[in-house]
Amino acid sequence: MIECYTWKTSNGRKATIMLEECGLEYNLHPIDIGKDDQFTPAFTAINPNSKIPAIVDAEGPDGKPYTVIESGAILMYLAEKTGKFMPSQMAARYEVVQWLMFQVGGVGPMFGQVHHFKRAAKEKVPYGINRYYNECVRLYGVLNTRLAGRDYLAGDISIADFATLPWVFRHDWQEVDLNNFPNVKRWYDTLMARPALAKGMEMP
Ligand SMILES: N[C@@H](CCC(=O)N[C@@H](CS)C(=O)NCC(=O)O)C(=O)O
């Protein structure tokens, strides 16, 4: 059994999407980051970085409980555990890893800053809003080009798609019109129509 500590955020949803898509059994532990649950001693014992998501796999690699923090690492761990959503052939696998890293190092942090400056910041900071919004729109353009003539980001559907989807889900928060990125929109609609993925989005 897997214990999943998460909340209804873009990073948090990656874990439940993957658990649902893999058909794994798990117990959901909501960590309400709005109420600072991430700073409790019980949770920091699991993730000393005080961020969701995190999982604890009772049947880890050596048959012992194993903790995984960082959403990208959780996706890779579950892909390796199940043999799903990441190819074994090296070139294909690294294509998935590249687009996973593109999300973890680019889409996540930049889109996250757009959310902050447009929605959360107590003062309106035009420099911050413009800087991150422009980078966000640029990244949508990269995704749109990548998805031209492709169903998914890297070969078959993979953890790269599961990592990116919950960030694109917030296009309204980013004030980005998906109609301006038709390949992203097609990809987004295809993924959102998957029952397991939709359940993973709802779970936290
Ligand atoms: N690099 C981390 C980032 C995780 C992260 O930023 N999680 C946010 C929610 S999306 C969080 O826990 N925020 C609570 C806080 O910063 O106090 C990952 O990918 O798992």
C-alpha cells in the first residue's frame, strides 16, 4: 500500500494522477497547505522541505517502507515500480526524462510565479507580472511546437504528460487562452478525457 500526502495543487495532483493511472492502491492524506499542515512535525518527518506531494511506499525497493519526495521523483519512482508510462529503451526513456525536466525546471517554477504575482501577491508588481507571464506564454509556445504532429510530449503517453497537465489545467489562472495554442488544447482535451487522470485531478 502507498501512503500519499498531497493537496489540490498542480504539483500535488501529479502524484494522484499517476497513482490512478497505474491502478495502484493508496491511502490519501490531505495536507492542507492553506492551513500550514506542511509544517507539522508529522509531515516534516516525511518531507523536511515542507512541500507536497510526498509518498511512502510500504513495499519499497528492498521490501521495506520507502519515502519519496519531489513530484518529478515520485512520477519516476512509480513508473519504475510499475513499468508504466516510461519506456525501458534508453533513447525513448530519455526523451521522457527531458520533457519531465522541462516541466520540473521550467513550466512548474515559471507558471507558479505567474500564479503568485497575478493572484497571491499582496502588492501589484508589474515587473514580476510581466516577466513571468511573458515566460509562461513563451513556454506555451514551446509546448505547442513540440505537440505539432504528436499526440503526447514524448512518444506514447508518459509521466512527462502527467507532470505538465496539472499546470496547463490552470490556464485560466495564468490568463492564457488555450485557443491560441491549438496543439496544446488538443493534447489537453485528450488527456482530460481519460477517466483515471480525471479522477487523479479530483482526488486531492
Ligand atoms: N519541487 C517540488 C515543489 C513542490 C511544491 O512547491 N509544492 C507546493 C504546492 S504545489 C507546496 O507544498 N507549497 C507549500 C509551501 O510552500 O509552504 C515538487 O515538485 O514536488
